[in-house]
Amino acid sequence: MEKWKIEMQRSFRKPEEIVRKFPHIDLNSLRNITSIFPMRITPYYFNLIQVIDDPIYKQVIPDQRELEDFSGVPDPLNEEEQSPISGVVHRYPDRVLLTVTNVCAVFCRFCTRKRMVGKRAITINNIKEGINYVKENQRIKEVIISGGDPLSLCDENLEFIIKEIRSISHIDIIRIGTRMPCTLPLRITPSLCKMLKKYHPLYINTHFNHPRELTEEAKKSLEMLADSGIPLGNQAVLLKDINDDAKTLSELFRGLLKFRVKPYYLYQADLVEGTYHFRTPLGKGIEIMQSLQGNLSGMCIPKFILDTPGGGGKVPLTPKYLQKVLPEGVLLKNYQGKTIFYPEVNSRGEKMPFENIQLAFDFEEIIKGDKKN
Ligand SMILES: *Cc1c(COP(=O)(O)O)cnc(C)c1O
């Protein structure tokens, strides 16, 4: 059997296994939590934990607070309702999300699909119906293969799905979302890469949240994918007391870029049931983005994204750079906080009035509010 499959099988899923390693955890409490929100941790990822409550520990070890959160809902993004058939989420005109498995190597405690990961099984029939849906909808140009973690499927099953999608003539782009380079880098094998590169243009978005996850093993797996011609992006989640400061995130984003991964999105943690203790105030993310802009290579600055409740889609939030609209141009704030005038001129160099005013929301109030807390 392949090494990654053995590692998958050896994942910690039983409360007893965790209590043996961390005797301070109450066994009954852990049983309660995992009966509602299952647990799964690969030995590789577990071994990255250095001390109790460190940024790795917090991402995967269940916490009593998961059962004490009444602010979140099971499905804040309204995925179930925007699902024309089981396993497909069709929110935007040109792309769909296809969930092909409910299994991941590691169950992140802040997961946005906490309602289904490790619980509801997805059948091959669901997947086939999903692919048929894509076939019948000419407007769809891109399929995002998601889950669960699609790379928890074996190469053969994964290839069956990718091959079917690639055979649809109106599909340009195949995108895979996977956390395997972070949680089980052994999954990235030469045979997987050889298979994937047959189906270009194929993109992979991975998921690293903390510089401590950027190990030699992770580096090797990412290099193998990049060497197979697969452009790599990263989707991180802003997590309270894990990575919610500019220093940690700049280290993460710089490190990712060195591993040839372009930071794509930084997400505000969704309003998912059982994840309240991970959430940061909205102003926090904006504040962090503001301190990164200009100080860090633009290549490694992601967009800060809110996935809006009810399935309204993703909305990027930016610091307020446009300070004031004047009759002859705009006042901008640069990365050093300096105010700079930018004139609106026509082809003859004459001044003209600024048009199409679309000011962003004023988040300065929110940021101010946070600082008080
Ligand atoms: C996030 C998401 C996408 C992809 O959005 P991009 O902005 O293109 O990365 C597509 N469909 C659904 C349902 C999503 O949640």
C-alpha cells in the first residue's frame, strides 16, 4: 500500500488517542465534541505540534467552546440551497463547485463545511450527476473540485472525475482545492503529478495558515506540483490567536511565495456553528491588510475576503485608500499613511472633474471600535 494511504489510516480519530498524548484533556468532554464534530489528524500534522495551544494544536484539537457557540449556523453560505443537485454548488455564473468527497486528511476545527465533513458520504452517483449538470450548462467555464479534500480519493477515482470534466468542451479551467501539501505532503506522489499534468490547464489552491506549516516536506510536495506546471495559490483563514497579526502573516506569505505558491485569498472565518472562538473582528483583517500593502512584495499579498451569509458570494475588503473626492481629482492615502493628490486630467493635460464616484464603505469606524476592545 502507498505510504500516504497508510498515513491516512493511522490518522488519530479516537478521543482516547488524543487523551493519551494530552492527559489534561477530559475524555468525556472530547467524546461529546467529537460525537458532533468528528476529529481527524494525520500523524504528520500532529507531530508539528510543539506545545499545548500552539498554532498547530489549535487548528486540529477539539475545543469545548465548539459546543458553546450559538452565534453560528450549520450552513452560513447557503450552500445547500444553491445546490441544484447533491454535491454541486452553483453560485456564480461561470463556475461551479463540485464536492467529490466528505473526507479530509485533517479535520480543521474552523472548517466552513463542518456540517458535512466526516459525516455525510458522497456517492459516485452524486459525482456523475454533478458532472452531467456541468455538461448541460454551457455557461460554466470552470469546475472547482472540492470536498472534503479531493486528494483523499485514490489516483484512479480522482482521474476518472478529472478526465470526465476535461472531456466537456465548454470547460476551460479545472481547479482543485486541497490541504494535502500542508496536512499530508506524502500524498503528493510522482504518479499523482504525472496524472494531473495530463489535464492542463489545471490549477491547485492549497491551504496553509501558519509559517510553522512550511516544512521541508511541504516544500517538496509543492515543488513537485509546480514542476508539473500547476500554478499554485493559497487560501488562508484569518484565525484568532493563531495568525491574526501582520508579522505571522507576512512570514507565511513570504514563505509561500518562496515555495512558488501565490497567496490568493485570506478569508474572514465564516459564521459556522462551533467556530466562534476562531473569529476576529472585521476591522482586524483590514488593519492587517493595510500594514502588509507596500511593505511586502505585491506578489505575496492576497485579497482579504468575506464570504457573505446566505450565499451572496465573496466580497473583498480593502483598507480605505481613497480618502476624499475633490473637484479636480482624489486624495489618496499611501502605504506610509501620507496623503497624496492624484489629478484627473484629459488628453490635453487639462484638469477635469472626477467621475464615477463609488466610495467604499467607511470601515475606519469599525477599526477604531476594535482598538477600544
Ligand atoms: C469560493 C467559491 C467559488 C470560487 O470563487 P473564486 O472567487 O473564483 O475563487 C466558486 N463557487 C463557490 C460556490 C464558492 O464558494
